Amino acid sequence: MQNIALTPQHLLSIRTHGESAYPEECCGLLLGTIADSVKTLVEVVPTDNAWTAEAQDNWPEQKDLTEQRRYAIRPEDMLRAMKHARDRNLDIIGIYHSHPDCPAVPSECDRALAWAEYSYIIVSVRQGSSEDLRSWSLDAERNFQAEEILAAEPTQIKK
């Protein structure tokens, strides 16, 4: 089982982004380090939800895929975050997004688009207020498994 360590401020940043984007999904990147079985979050990088009609074309069997039900991160945002992380001796360790008026459980689309090495933090936002927040990672069979969220103090995080 993987674990992810983060501070109360990281949680607040993710929750606040989810609430401000409601009723659409928010999304962003998680920068940090990986040692043994613990991913340590150092920086939350909010991004715009770039889901578009072109992205919808990849899922023709599902007509409800809008910014309220899906997210996408622009390649240039990903590249900028990769460079920023590299300059700070960090890695992209995951992605976060919200589920408006839905549980903090990965969808089939989330699973299909997920990368094995990343953590996926999902925050449930109901009627504009964040509720449940959970972290997930893919196992060897490409199924999501819950990750334990560990509390870290800001002084424990090397920036």
C-alpha cells in the first residue's frame, strides 16, 4: 500500500480549489518526493480544467462528459509544472481533481486515463462545500486502491 503525506495547508488548497470551481471539476498537479512507500507532497499546483469538445470526441459513448463531469490538464501546464518541479529537485507525484455532487471515488474515465506512478486525490464537493477527500493509486492490474493520507507538519516538508 502506498501512502501520501501532506500538510493541512495542502488539504485546504485542494478543498478551496474544488469549492471555487463548483459546479465544474477542478484539477491540479501535486509536486513532491517519493521515498520508500511514502509520497511527500511539497506543493499543490492548481491548473485550469481544459476539458473541451475535442476531449469529448474520445468518449463518444458517453454524452454527459462536460467540465462538470471530467477534467483535463493542458500539456503546456504539465510541461511548465515538470520544469518547475525539476528546478526544485521535485517530481510530479500526482494529480488532484474534484467530483461535484459525487463521491470521492474514481470513475471509469479516471481509471482509463490514470498513470500507474501517480497518486490521485479526489475531493467530493456537494452543493459547493468540500466533503470527503481521498487518495488513490493504480495497482499492477490497473485498478485503483486507496492510499493512506498521512498528516505532515510544514516543518517536515523540505521545499
